[in-house]
Amino acid sequence: MSTIIVTGGAGFIGSHTCLLLLERGYEIFVIDSFCNSSAKSLEKVLMILLRFNNDLKDKLHLIKGDLKNISDIEKIFKNCLKQFKKVEGVIHFAGLKSVFDSVMDPLSYWENNVIGTINLLKVMEKYDCRTIVFSSSATVYKAKSDKLLTEGDFCEPVNPYGFTKLTIERILSDLNKNNDQWRIASLRYFNPVGAHESGLIGEDPTGKPNNIYPQITRVAIGKLPEIKIFGSDWPTHDGTGIRDYIHVIDLAEGHLCALEYLSNQKPQMLTINLGTGKGTSVLEFIKIFENTNKVKVPFSFHERRQGDNAFVVADNSLAKSILDWKPKRNIEDICRDGWKWQLQNPNGYSE
């Protein structure tokens, strides 16, 4: 059985990926600072899994730690060595992720995302662990009107968050060129949304949510008065921004495919989009949510936000061909599963 470290594993995407890793038989060590997550997400992961296999509770280890403190990272590797377990790879989610907040507080984003990753890579090299799946972002791209984005397209982020992700990708590329033993997958994913079909785990941002989907569900349940749509004059068919919304389970499955591909191939670096290849406007998304769940979601228009783009949709053909991965869930599934999570957990993980 392989031992994997998951940074930021208590977060939205991390917790869903941990669920799939445990189902697949991995033993995982999660390090998370809980600055924008809850340890209860992993308790719920175990609740889902223990219905079928009571032995899995011993395969999940949770450590509170911060990647800015290199000693926190090293403790995990030392702990694994004491248990005669070699860490085979790392899935790296940890980092700050709000486009808007990165514009308001860029220094925090550079410190957390870039310095934290450098610390992680230093410790990995020290302990001879050279397989990493990195959580990158479509924000690294320069948007191209209504064209699908391919991995070879020009990268020119318009916000500090995107710049931190692109910087980390370049660090990983330099590392790969310097040492040909690294196995690296940089996964540029688009707009993760939805929740696990059980309704037990989902997205629960601390404070006011910046992403559209938790705003939609909170408006629908009455916790927020309305959705604020930033821009009604984008060059799109209805004036609102178009995005590629991908179900979080599809995204988690993409991480497993990348990890297992790297494990079975020669050392290399991959850069791969994870998206559906289908664009949905903000207004369309709200309408589909309303029709799927038979609820109303009031909205109002506001000025465009700094750092946004009109059209951001993936060309996912590389993921399909290399990883043998493709998204299996549609927008209606996203709306249904995410609403189930919100209804069952009106206060998120704080209940």
C-alpha cells in the first residue's frame, strides 16, 4: 500500500480527494493549517467510508501544520520513517485561493503559496520523495475571447493569485530540469463546484464566500439576500462571464489519475487542464440551479471585479488522452449535489 501526503487535505477539493484515495487503498497523511478549512471534513470522510470498511479509519492521519514552517512538514516525513513507511508522493492543495483577496492582500498570497511550496519541495528532496501532483489553476492563462484554453497557450495572469500559481509551476519546471528523477503533474483546473453525493462533505469557505457556487446555495437557503453578479457587459451572449464548472468529484478523480500515471511512468513533468470543455454563463448557472432544485436565487448586477475575465473554458483533450480521464457529471449533477450539502449542513462544518 502506498503512503501519500496531502497538503490542505481538509479543504474542499482536498477532502474529496482524500475520500477517493482511501477508497483506492492509499494510506494518507494530511497536513492542514485549517485557516480556511475544518478537521470535521475528514471526520465526515470517514463517516462515508466506514459504512463499507471499518479498517479505513487507521489509514487517515491528520496533522495540524503550516507549510510556512518547514519543521511542520519535516515532522510528517520523520513520523513516516519511524513507522517504516516511505512517502511515495505528495498531492499539494495547500494555499490561499481567492482571486479577489489576492488583489487586496498580495503579500499573504506570495508568502503562503510560494514560500510554503518551496519549503515542501526542500523537505521532499531531503527525504527522497520526488513525486508531486500540484493544484494549479486556469488563472495562469491569458484569456482568449471565446477560444478554449490549451496547455500551450500563453500564460499571463491578471491577478496575484494566478501569478503565485504560475510561479510555482516554473519552480517545478526548474526542479525537473535540474534533477531528472522528479515526477510532476501540474493540474490547471477551472471552477470546482458541487459536493459529494452523500451530502456529508462539500464547500464551506470561512467568512464571506468569494466563489459563485457557495454564494448561490447560501442565497437559496436564505443566508444571503442575493447574488452579486460582477459585470453585465462582458463580451458574451448574455453579458455575464462564462466559466467551465467542474464537479469536485470529477476533479478529485483527475488527481488520482495523475498520481497513478506518474507512478507508472518514467520521471517527467506534465501540465494538464482539468475542466469539462463546456462553458456556462453566470446567468445560465443560476437558472439551471433554480430549475434543478425548484428554488429562487435573487441577483443584482455590479461593476466588474479587478482580476476577472470574460471567458475561461478548458480544452481538456490532453487529460483525456494522457490520463484516460474525462468528466462524468454535468451542471445539473453539480447543482443537485451542492444543494443537498447545503440543506443537510446549513451552517457548514460548524454544526
